[in-house]
Amino acid sequence: MTGATLSCELADITCLRVGAVVNAANSALLGGGGVDGAIHRAAGPELLEACRALRGCPVGEARLTPGFALPAAWIIHTVGPVWQGGHRDEAELLAACYRHCLQLAGRHGIHSLAFPAISTGVYGYPREAAARIAVGTVQTCLASVPAVRQVIFCCFSEADLAIYRELLAV
């Protein structure tokens, strides 16, 4: 890991002033529920048009759009795996989401980004296992992405926040 700071906070990801927020999107990138729906509503209708032009995103990959009406300049969209018991490469696909988001941020000179708990909502990934993958992957990948200096794990609940605080030892 480099000199980047990792932190966690209980917040509405659509209100964070960071270089990019990560959207836990579906593969169509056309909005949905949870974080995805909240980001689409907050960013405004231009986001839907930008996402249509991308023509989707495979599971484990990431795509970039402007942040439009969000305080974040950019939105990095990633599609996490649906939990199917852990025997269908879900862990590798989830780790790939974090890796691809960081690589995309690095290529575009984004210095700070906020991640939601990818795949833990309607996709059903167990929260603690997902958090371990998130923190471990980010810690491992930051050395190869020196542009990224700050990563926030944005938590939706106090229970999620407690998991991340323990993993980050804060």
C-alpha cells in the first residue's frame, strides 16, 4: 500500500465531495434500486443518457461517466456478482470490481473515491465477506495506483460501519 488513506463513514454516497463515487450498478447501467437508483436520481437525467451510450458493463468490470449534478466529478459504475453460495467465482468477480474501479480512477487522475458495499444489497453477498474482499483488494491494489490518495468505504448502516471499522482498525 502507498501513502493513501483508507477510511469508512456512515453517509449518503450521493453527498460526498470526492473525485468519484462508485455506483453499484446492474449490467444495463440504466438505473435501478438501492445505491444505483439513488445515484441516478441525484445525478440527474443526463446520467441516464451517458449510461445508455456505454451500452452496459459486464460483471466485475467498470465504466466511467461524469458526475453531473453530484458533488463528485465522476461516477465509476461497476457490476458486482449476485451471491450464489460462493461457488461461482463470486469472490474473484467482487475483487475485480474494486481492482477495475481503482485502475479506472488511476488512468483518469482521480485522487479520491468512495465505494459503497458492492453486491451486499439485493445481490445478497454476505456483508462481512464482501467487506473483507473490499478492504483487502483496495489495500493490495493501491500500490499500483499512485494517483489514488484517498478511499472512503461509504456505509449505509451502523452494522456495516462496524464491520469496516474493525477491518480498518479505526
